[in-house]
Amino acid sequence: MFPETLPARLALLNACLNGSAAVCLVLGLAMIKRGRREAHKRFMLATIALSAAFLVSYLTRYALSGDTRYAGPQALAWVYYAILITHVPLAMATVPLVLITATHALKGRFEKHKRIARITYPIWLYVSVTGVLVYLMLYQLPQG
């Protein structure tokens, strides 16, 4: 069912952008492991674009409606808050990590890129996947 309000539509868009970013991250890693640098670069630039679009959409949704309260089953509230308490600070850390990692790659500093990417990649993937989970728990779980 398609959401009726603009903030709910933006939340769905955010989940789609996060999910797409996660897929591109996995494909980007697969490409570099196969030695396909150009394909890796394209997937990673696509991931950056998806994440930037997410950030704009998220900030717009937040400006329109503020925080969204968890209203799902109380038995799952602890799961939601455990995800959220890790997701938020890691999401904030992702922006500078991605910028630093991408800058090293684009300037041809591949050893530095590889070293920091080992930190950036799992955090970015975690944030992208948990972003989808947060959406599902806020908007798709029956209210508890």
C-alpha cells in the first residue's frame, strides 16, 4: 500500500534509497575483489549519490514531521531501540568517513583508501541496512 502523506512517502523513498545503497555497496565490494576497478568505482559513486539523495530526503522528511515515534509491538521495542541507538551515531560518522575514503580513491591514494575503506565499508553497510529495518519497524509493523 502506497503511503498517503508526504512524510510517509519520503520515509518509503528513504528506505528504498538505503536498500539500493546497500546493494551497490555489496556489488562494489564484489567488483574490487574481482579486480574490476572501473566497475567498483561506478558502484561506489552510485552509492555516494544514493546516500546523498537519502540525506536530502531524510532532512526534508524530518523538517516536515520531526521525530517518528515507535508504535509497533512492545515486545519488539527493545530491538527497535537497540538498532536505533547504534544506527544514529554510526550514520553521523558515515558522512566524513565516506568523504575521506572517496577522496583518497579519487586522488589515487589507493593504500590509504583501502586502509580506511576497511572501516568505512562495514559501517556504511550497517547504516544502510539498519535504515531499512528502522523504516520497516516504524511504518510496516502493526501498531502495538
